[in-house]
Amino acid sequence: MDTYFYFVYMLESLSNPGKHYTGFTENLTDRLRQHNDGECPHTTKYRPWQIKTYLAFSDRQQALDFENYIKSHSGRAFAKKHF
């Protein structure tokens, strides 16, 4: 049985260190490349990006739920304190 992972990631802008972005992906390496190549309209302005942290989930829905939580007010406070 193959194990497949889903990632919730947090990026930090290298050109503007106060800027962060949170997202979901099935391929972390390709997704970071897309952000840094300008393929993502929401992050183009603050390129280049580096991965600040990521979490891997074996359950897709749990990953999506966690991404939504991190994007909420209380989730941003949690991320700021712990990541």
C-alpha cells in the first residue's frame, strides 16, 4: 500500500519578511516553484518565497480543514505563536 501525503504549508517572503502565505498542496516542491515562478497571482508581488513550515497529513480532508483553520483569526494567532 502506498502512503500518500497532503501538505499544509506556510511561506515567508524573502523580499518582505513580514509577508506570509498559507496553502495546501499534494506536491510541496512543485508548489514552491510555482509561487517563485510567478504562477500564483496572490503571491507574485512578494517573490521570492521560502518554506517557513509545513505539515504532512495522510488524510486529505484533515489537511484541508487544518488549512482553513490556519487561515482563520484564531488559526493565525496559533501559527504566529507556534511557528
